Amino acid sequence: MRRIITFGTYDVFHVGHVKLLKRARLQGDYLIVGVSSDELNFSKKGRNPVYSLDNRMEIIGSLKFVDEVFVEHSLEAKRQYILETKADVLVMGDDWVGRFDEFKDICEVVYLPRTPSVSTTEISEVGKEIE
Ligand code: CTP
């Protein structure tokens, strides 16, 4: 059993998220997703998510290629999360390339290409322009 872990906010769920999660699951047999808390998202991106943590967890947890979800409360706790979930592979989008190489001592680290031309930030910006 090869256990995969990945992290993200997954706000305003879109096809880039689907493709990333599907490909992450194909790296192994069991996919665990850490969903950023609202506070963590604010500290990372300087704004609150559009969807609440509960809604984002419910969406991610409903996907057939996701086996387990948990709340990521702190960026600094990644090592602890990887160890606690007994993950064999950490998957991240290639916007993070190199940033998680420090965990290569406890798991494989794989960066997958992002889907071009779609992001939560861009979708939120469209809404602003037409206001
Ligand atoms: N992702 C992707 N392709 C996209 C957008 C996101 O593969 N077009 C991946 C990211 O690389 C990450 C995961 O989806 O592994 C969650 O990304 P997240 O930051 O929650 O979504 P974004 O749309 O990138 O959000 P934002 O625009 O707010 O940064």
C-alpha cells in the first residue's frame, strides 16, 4: 500500500484541483489531503477563502479519488503530518518545485505540473472586474 499526501486550500474548487488530485492518487493506492484552515490561508494569501473550511473539506472528502482529509493548521507542521499519516509520497504542484525537498529524508517528494490558465485567484478576480 503506497500512501500519498498532498496539501492545498482548494477554495472555489476548479478543474486544476481535480486534475492535480487525480494524478496524485495515481502515484499510489491511498490519497490523503491536508486542507488549509481559514487562518492558514489568510496568512499565506492575505485573504479569507471564499468557501469555509467545512465546505472545502466536504467537497474534497466527496471525491472518489480522495481517501482521507484532514485540516492543515500550520505550514510548519508538514513534517509531523507526513509522519503521522505514514505517507510514502508527498505530492505538490510544480508552483512549489524544490520547496519541499527537505522532506526527502522521510518520503518521496513529487512535483506535478499545474494545469495552465486556471486558479482560484484568477476566478476571484473575474468576479471583481464585473462588479
Ligand atoms: N493546482 C494545479 N493547477 C492549477 C491550480 C492549482 O495543479 N491550475 C494545484 C496546486 O499546485 C496545488 C493544489 O492544486 O497542488 C491546490 O492549489 P490551491 O493553492 O488551493 O489552488 P490555486 O487555484 O492555485 O489557488 P490560488 O490561485 O489562490 O493560489
